[in-house]
Amino acid sequence: MSSKIWYLKLIAITPLLWVIGIIINALYFEKYIIPANYRGVVYVITDKENGKNRTYDLFTRIYKIPNSGVLFTKFNQRSGFNKRRFYQVDKNGFLQPLGVLDYRSYIEKWVINPPKTEPPRDSLAVFTPELNYDSNSKDYHTVFTVGKYKDIKVWNYLPEQTIDSLRNTLKN
């Protein structure tokens, strides 16, 4: 009789295990390490042949951004629940956490009295990290901008020629 009870308990818990498995499969923990004093657009692009090898810190993916701002990685990127943390290396080599802001939270730069809910325009932050699909490569890439809102001229964009040039340099 106890084997029937055990079997019924297993049947009852199976959907819960499925749900937990689906959630774990959809979660990504990511740590982005940005070089000291870097300001500008960052791209993280999947390149299975020439990209940097995968690096983990327990379950967290580590993305060490080069000085060019474009990282080619062997990590597959896909949509899901990404828990991203951003750090910048300080002058002593320690990691300093960066906040994440959305540039759409600001009103136009020429407005003199911004609303009280607007974040400070002179705080160093990562702006609008996004996962974009590239129909040419049939893959995703992560893009964001690092800087102070008042100093940024371009949001989340690098010309394709720049990316292609860096990719060709990597291949050679």
C-alpha cells in the first residue's frame, strides 16, 4: 500500500517539477564587466567560431567587455528572464556596480525644470539594455549604452561597418 502512496505523491509533484524546470531553463544570470572609464555603446554578439570562450561564476555568465565595446562570445543569447548586473572596473581594479536606467525616462534635454521623478542626468549608468534579433545572422545580440545621460550622443547603435571591421580583425 505504501508504494501506491509514493506513486500518487510522485504524480502529484510532477507538474511542479515541470514548472520549476521551465523557470530555471528560462532564467539567465549575467554579469557584465565594463573596462575602466569606458563610455559609449556596447554590443555583445554571438560568434560560435571566433568568439571568446564561455566563462561562468557558478551559474552566472561572465561577459568581459573589451575596450572596443564589442564583445564576440560563444554564449548563445536568447530571450528569457535575464538577471543582468553591470560593473565597471575602477582605477584600483575593483568592480563598481552600475545602475540601470532607461533613456526614455528622461524628457528632452532642453527642458530646464525636469519632473521630480526623473533620474539625475549626471549619474553614470547603463542605459536601456536590450536583446535584439539580427535577421542576417539569425541570432540575438545584447546592446546597451554606458555613460551619463547628459553626455550621451548616440543610443544603442554602432554602424555595421564598425562591427564587421572588428569581426574581421578577430578572424585574422
